[in-house]
Amino acid sequence: MYSVRVELTLNILLCGRHLTRFLVLNSRV
């Protein structure tokens, strides 16, 4: 349970980071 929860949290954080980077690049252009 714990490992699965941690994995999900990490995936969400990575996705959020990727989205923010994508938005920043779009806003620059």
C-alpha cells in the first residue's frame, strides 16, 4: 500500500513538473 501510494505521488509530481515546464515554454513563445 505504502509503496504504491509513494509511486503514485511521485508520478503526479513528475507530471505536474512536466506540465509546468510545458506551460512556461508555451508562455515564452
